[in-house]
Amino acid sequence: MRLKVLSVASEAAGLVKTGGLADVAGALPGALAAQGVEVTTFIPGYPAVLAKLGKAKAVHKWDALLGTRARLLAGKLGAQSLLVLDAPALFAREGGPYADAAGRDWEDNWHRFAAFARAAADIAGGAVKGRAFDLVHAHDWQAGMVPAYLKLAPLASSRPVPGVITIHNMAFQGYYPAEVFPQLGLPASAWTVDGVESYGGVGFLKAGMQLADAITTVSPTYAGEIRSVEFGMGLEGLILARSNRVHGILNGIDNAEWNPATDPHLAANYTAGKLAARAANKRALEHEFGLDRDDGPLFIVVSRLTWQKGMDVLAEVLDHLVGIGGRLAMLGSGDGEIEAAFVAAAARHPGRIGVRLGYDEGLSHRLQGGGDAILIPSRFEPCGLTQLYGLAYGCVPVVSRTGGLADTVIDANPAALAVGVATGIQMNAVSHGALAMAVSRAVDLYNRRGAWKRLQTNGMKADFSWAASGAAYGALYRQLIGDQG
């Protein structure tokens, strides 16, 4: 039986992207097609999305979608079916999807994404003629209210539709004061701990976790970690209470987009069998970042510069990294103090550390293709994609043992090296000492050329495509639909 799924996400690769959520939302439809699942992606009509959508057909309208006029546009991006919420009062504004040009969150984000979720529930419930869906898959807090509207305020004519919510990062919960509740279009009975109330306010992610038929996280280890106080961010009790509904499904990567054999961003393409060609990318990266040309290890960072990512600790280890012969090329932005620390380190070590503040998709590919090792010292990491890109490109990951990093990188300990299965370096704690030791281990292994090449080729031969993840999601969908039947 072919299933029709409505995927509800605030961003998707090819349309608008701020992080890994977009990559997942963009890749899942293709992965699920092989499982007999037809996915339609529903996304807000930001200016960038409408520009890429081009001419589109209006298939529905709301005169008052939580008090806002809106239209539903139908179109395609390549082979991908799209539905776009065109609500100018909510989404036609300069800046990013969630914040203005100065980085300040839009004050009406609760209204923007509640309306988005209400529209998704209407669509799933049959409001749009000729468009029926077997299941709704909501992503993160921006779509967290979809299960709440489906369960607590369904359309009068709607039929039950099971819902899945995926937690891409528990740290972002969409929490708003109680004053917004009367404006959400929910019955008074929804204001309970079993509904949308959370610690005296409205919790968008919490609502989705409470009311979805299944909760997924983006790695098996993270699914276990969020049961603890350390990683549960105040919602660990809910995860424990619904533990039989929690599934950890590892993210994959798009092998067509991230393939060093065909990547147009690289100075030279290469494969695991022709690693020597990779050297041209390292030389090009040195030139691009103004780094000294030598044969020592070139570490890279492609990251948000935040506490979660451990970038504050890395900034403190940079003198050590340079002192043992390493160099660093960094691309990222985030916390102002951490940005300043990296800029200062580059000033202390000209030719050894290069920093680019911001994000550049092409440069992120060139960094993976030319760097020797990628540093990812995250304090928590639900899945992580940059380590998967690193593995695919022979850029050895140096990671903390948490979440998806623990699930995807095999530490180069003596046993793993002896049997030839290691793919990277793990560390147990995110501290100056632990990270300095991990960097030192990387330099030592790099100088053992045979062992380093084996790490590279092992990673490049690993399969982190969406095939296995797509199969897992397909099986979960069919189970939920069977439970409803």
C-alpha cells in the first residue's frame, strides 16, 4: 500500500536552511519514496521560498487563520511536492526564518508557527479538496502544535490522522507565556499538563511530544540521553512516561549532494581508492584561508560557535593545537565572545589559524574535502551531520562521545586499530584536558601515515545514506497506521 505523508517543517534544503533540520526535511522525501511513501512537504512562505517556488497554484485560502488571511500554494521543487503557506503578515519580512537581521527572535514567533501548525492540521484533516494524507510528520517545536490541533481541536469533518514528531534538538522547545494560550484557537480543556501547558506556559515542543502518536529522535543514543536530567531539558519526565513511543532513528546524508567523487565545489575530485588526489584540495584550502603550506595536519571546524558545540573549550585549546604542529581553518558564527576568541587566536597565530565568520555552503564542502580532521567537541549532539560529511570525505572526525557522534564514529583505540575498523577519535568529556588529548591523539595518528589512511578509507566506505533511515521511518509509519485501523 502506498502511503501519503504530510511532512511539516519550518525549513528544507533547497528552499531555506539554517541547520540540519533543513537537510533532513529535504532528504526524507527521496529516501521514503523507495519505501512506497509519497511525501508532500509543507513549509512557511518566507520570501526566499516564494521566490524559488515561482508560479504556483492557490489550492485553498483562510480568511482568518488564527486571525490572519492566508493562502495555500501548491508547487514542486524538482520532483518534490510542496505546499506553502502564503501568509504575508506572518512571513513576508526581511531577516531569517526565526529572527530579524540583527539576530533577535521575532516577538510573534508563537503566532507565526501556531498558525502554521493550525494550517497543517487543517490540511491533514481534509480541508483541501483532493488532498488526503495518511499520516503527518512534524519536525521540531515550530511544528510541535500540529498534533495538538489534530487531537484537541480537529476540524468537524476531519478523520483521525496519526502523527509523528521528530526532535532534532531538545534545547529548542518553543516555550511561551500563558498569555498566548487564549489566542491559539484551542479549547480551554487543552490547558492541562496532558495538553499544551508546560511549567506554567505554553510549550510547543512539549505539546507535540505529549500528543503525537510517536516521538522520534535523530539518533539512538540521543533517544536514551533525553531520558536524563542532563539532556532532557526539563522534559525528561515526559520522555520517560512515553518511553514506549520513543524511537531513535539515525539521520543520513544525501550521497548525491555530498560525494567527493563528483562534488563541483572541490578543486579536485577523489575516491577512497584515489586519496592522493585529495592533496590538491588541501593546497587550495591553505591558499583560501591564508595558511602556511606544510605537510602537518590541517584541522577544520564547520559549526555554530556556541556552548552546545563546545566551541568555548576549543577556543582555549587552539594554542596547544598550533604548538604541536596543527593548523586550523574555521567557518562558523554564533556567540560574540566565542567569535572574538577565534579571531584573537588567528591574530596570535598568523598562517596557522584562519577564521571565516558566517556560513557558506560551497566553502563547507571545500573544508571537508581539504581538511585532514574535523573537530566536533559538542556537549550534546542529537545526531550531527558534519561528522557524517567528514567520514564521507576522508576528513577524520574528532568528536565527543555523545548522541549521534557516539553512534557514527568508531574510536581509534588500540583494539579498533588492531582489527582495522576505527573511523575517528572520541573523547569522554568536553574539557580543556580531554580535547587537548584528543587533538594530540589526532596528530600522533596523522604522523602514522598507514593508520591515518585506514581511518580515512574506513570512513569513506561506511554507508550513512538515507536508505536504512528511510526504511525505519517507513516501517514506523505503517505500524502507526495499522494501530489506527
